[in-house]
Amino acid sequence: MWQEPLPEGVRVEGDLRLCLESDAHPGGDFGKEWLVVAGQEVRVFSQNGAGVEERYRLPFDQISDPKAEPLIGGGALEVTHDGQRLELIAYTNARAARFATAAAHLEKWLKGEEAPLPEEEARRCPRCGLPLEAGTQVCPACLPRHRTAARLTGYLRPYVRQAVLLAALAFANTALGLIPPWLQKPLVDKVLSPGAGAAVPGRLRLLALLVLALLGARILMAAISMAQGWLAAWLGNHITHDIRCQLYRHLQYLSLSFFDKRQMGSVISRVNQDTGQLQQLLVWGSQDLATNLLLLVGIGAMLFLMNWKLALFVLAPAPVIFFFSSRFWKRIRYFMHRFFHNWGRLNSILSETLTGLRVVKAFAQEPRVVTRFQERSRELAVTGIEAERVWVMLFSGMSLFIMLGTLLVWYVGGRDVLFGRMSLGTLIAFLTYVGMFYSPLQFLSMLLNWASRSLTAAERVFEVLDSQPDVQEAENPTPMPNLSGRVEFKDVSFGYDRHRPVVKQITFEAAPGEMLGLVGHSGAGKTTSINLLCRFYDAQEGEILIDGVPIRQIRLEDLRHQIGLVPQDTFLFSGTLAENIAYAKPDATKEEVIRAAKVANAHDFIRSRPEGYETLVGEGGQGLSAGERQRIAIARAVLHNPRILILDEATSHVDVETEKQIQTAIERLVAGRTTFAIAHRLSTLKNANRLLVLKNGEIAEMGTHDELLAQEGGEFHRLVATYQEISKVQAVER
């Protein structure tokens, strides 16, 4: 809430707009302070040994320019008062986001604008209060198991017939499995017992019939088991394929912000490892659960039919077994969450170090990465051992109680045989059924461990599937298949962490066909501005318009088709050079690909290779130089034929000769397109119509190359001077 309780004894005049509690004193010590905005005043209260005192009481007309300034371990909200910066209140990082939002709204209130605070600051689980991850409503700590299981069964709907057939086969196999123990009763009492009474030939005929019945049952069980196994494998792999594809499709449409703070190895493990766990639960686990439940019911019925008193002794341990199973469930589930978390961390290191293997070898860091991998692997092993230890304790205790039930049956049943109350054949058949009865009970406890792993994997998968992209398609988007290319930024602000804006109140306009250069030091906000134009992220304040239409309203497919990107770090996919050039237009003809390559000055180096355009390249463009990869990227943009072109450090990693070839290609590419070019080599921006000089996320200067260069003491003039000094040093070193 933005109106937290006021300090005890404090009264305010006017409407209370804001009351935020801080957790630090200005000196950096932990403590309580309050920022209160009421009426047309800003007040700050501090708690000390004597109580609560008021440190500041400032009317709106005496302060200006409120800013949330980041500090080590926290931050401070500052304002300008009497021409000097005044620190109103300090806070730790835990409260930084709230005070940054408060500063932004206070600035609007000082200007007389109506700016209601957001309804909620952070999304939390209504049940346990833990913070929810951005873009998801799933709380892994509170997700009900039955809801997860019910959701999983939804994947069986397209395969209802196969699932019903599989259940029927399981039922038939279970029923046939009850026949062999029943045949032991006539075998002992009427064939093998000396007191059976029938003649030997009659016993032989009965023996033959019993053997044939047993053979027939076993043959049918074998045939049904083969059909059951084949159908289960077919069904399981189809369902896993559906889940895996759904998960991958969902990942493709999530916003980049979803991946910014996640390790890629962890995401990959959810696509391949966790979906495999779901197959085990959905097909094999559910099938074994149904089979063993049927066995329990069927065997239980046979036991009560043969001797209901002994059957009660058999069932005696069952309540104890289920009680301990339910008690151990939560503990096993906790260890399974840790197990999968550590597995994801291990996959992340594996993916990261193998992808960056050249860097590892270049700096001789093999021992270091091996040590890191061993540490993560050891954590995974320890977690697995802890989970198995809990499981072994449960299984050993269950085995003890099962043995006690069996011993009771042996003793009581043996007494009944000795005193003539039960035949020997009945006891043998009964004991066989007892052994069969406890086997499903033991398996169900094993299934508990199995299900805990699979349900944990399911929760991890559903957590991704329930995540929503930050960049959403408008409810009624405006189709714009043909853009003219006019771009407007109006007071645009954005930060990857909301309380730390990277671009601040940026305003400019680019006419159709105009080329704008974005310059500034690293971290000034150049690439972030481009990311907003591509709508990889949405601006948090202000708006971006293309051809006068808000970018949020434009259909995403149309927007992306009209924007071409030549990135700084060109990524090529595994495949041929022709396929990489035609990536944005897979149906392009060979002539179109060659024409695009010629425009990009890539045709000659492609022809010089033995396979030409069919030359295979590795992931990321292995086998090509930086300049060759960059020209392939330019050819890809040429074939894409966008109305808005973005060049992000297109010549940053190449030599002078290659830069000239790329510059020639760029001159052909930008003709007639609205172009945004980012470059550290300022000479590459001489042909830009205007330059936007960014500094600390704000536009410091704007104008043509010559105009800005003529402003001695200006930001652009300083950047050019710095670049020239570096160029001189590089020339001397050569």
C-alpha cells in the first residue's frame, strides 16, 4: 500500500497522498523514517530514542526536481531546495523500487498534474505472501497437487480413445493376474493332497486342465502386456511431444524481459528434462497407478471371499502405511524442488561454458570452470542423496509393517489348517494373494516418490506456460502492412529495473527516409532506445508513434515485418549462407538472395568458397570472420526490405578495409528508409541527417554532424576529441 500507517502521534493537514516507511537513516544506519505527502506539503519523520521527530516540512512551491538517486546498498530521495540538492530520506535496496515510483509521482504533483499511484506495488501470493515472479500468477510454494494433476490430465483429451483402450488393457491384465493364485487351491486340495479322494487318472485330467488354464492365462497376459507397452509408449511420446512443442512455442512469444534474469540452461532444462518427467507421470505413472489400484481392489475382494477374518489381519498395516506416506509427502516434495533447481543450475553452467569455450581456453580457465561444474554437480548429488534418504526411511518402515501383517496371517492361518478350519490349498492361495496384495502397496509408496518428481517438473513447466509476455498485442490492433516510416518519441522513459531508468524523457522525431545517428558513451541509452522502437520492451512512461499511430496499437507482426535490424553481434544459424540470408524471407528465390548479397558486398567472398551459397556455417557463424558475418547480416536486412532500418554498431568489430566495404553496403541499404544508426566510430555517421547525442539516458544535444562539431565544449565535440586521441594512439601502436 502507498498509504502505510502514519507514525504514532502524527497528524497531517489536507488529503494524504502518500505515506512510505523507510528502513534506513541518512547516515546509513538501519532505522525507521517516513515520507509523507499530504495536501501541498512534503514531510519527513524520523524515529529515534526519544520518539518520532519531524526532520523536514517543505511546501510544494519551495522544492523541485525530485529524484531517486541510487547509492551503494540502497538509495536516497533528493529534491532541489533553495538552489541546492537536499537529501530527504534514505532507504535500502529492498525499498528502492517504491521510492523511485514515489519520486516520479511527486515530480508530477509538483507540476500540478493528477497522477494516481498504482493500485499495488508488488504482486504477492494471496495465500503465503511470497512475491510472485513477473508475468506469472503461479506460486510454486502453494500450487495444489490436485490442480496440477488435473491440469496434466487435460493433455489426454486428444487421445481419449487410446487412453480408454490402455485402461481396458490394464484392467484385463489385472484380472488375468488374479487367476494363477486361485488355481493353486484346487491344485493342492484336489490334485496333490493325499486325501483328495479322487482316482489318479481323474487327478491327472484335472492337473492337465489346471496347467492348460495357467498356460492360457500367461499367454494372454504376455500378449496384453506387449500391446499395453506399445500403446503406452505411443501415447506417452505423443503427449510429451505436445507439451514440449507448446512450451517451446510459448517461450518464443514471451518478452525478452522473461529471459533477462533467467539462466538459459535452466530454461532449456524445462523444455527437455521436465517434459520427460511429465511423460513418466502421465503414461507410465498413471497406468501403474490404475493397475495397482485395480490389483488392490481385486486381491482384497478375493481375500475376503476366501477368509474374511484373515483378510482383516492383512489390512491391519494399511492405515499406518498411508499415514506415514502422507506425512513424508511434503518433505519429499521439498527436496524435489531443490533437486530440480540444482539441476537447472548445472545445465546453465554446462550451456554457458560450452558456448563460451573459446573464451575459456583463451584465458586458460579450464580448471576454474571444471571446479564450478564440480561444485554444482556436488550440490545436485547432495540434494539427490537427501531426497533418497527420506524415501529409504519411508520404504524401510513400510516394509517392516508389511512383514508384521504377513506374520499374523502365517500364524493365524496355520492354526486354522492344523485345527481343520481351513484347507491347506486355501492357505497357500491366500498367502500368494497376500504377497500380491502388499506388492501394490509398496509400489504405491514408490509411486509417491516418482509422482513428487513429476509433479515438481509439471509445476516448473506450468510456471513458464502461465507466464505472460510484458509486450502484449492490443485487443484491436491496427493493421499497418505498409509504413511510411515516420517515428516519434514523446517523453519516453524506461528502465530494465523500473526504479532505475535507462532512458529518461526522450523526445525526438524522425521523418520518413531520414537517417538519425545515436551517439554517446556506453550505457547512455542508445541500444535501449532501439529496443523500445523494435518493441522488445514497452516504454514505462511516454509513448512512441509510428506514422502517427501509438506503437502499442500497431499489430506486432506488421511492426516486426517493417523493421530491419543489423545488430552489433551478428548471430547466424546453423545452415547454409543462402539460408541465413533468406532467414526473414524463407521463400526467396536464389536470384533474390544473390541480389541482396551483391548489395551487401558479400557476393564476392561467398563465391570464393568452394560451395558458394551452399557453404555450411556453424552455430553463431563459426567459420566466418566478423566482417563476413556482418555483411551476411546486411544482406539479410536487404532481402527483408524494411521501411525502418536499425544499424547497431554495424562496423565495430572489423578492420578499416572491411569497414569501407560495409559502409558502401550500408549506403545502398539506407536509401529511402528511415534509419537509426548507432556507432562508436563517429566517422561512420557523417552521412546521417541528424545526430542525437545521449548522456545518462537523456538527449544532451541534437543536430547535424557539422553543427554539433562546431559547438566547442559540447558533448559531441568532446566525444569526437576523445575518439581522435584514441585513433592517434592506435596509429602509433601500429
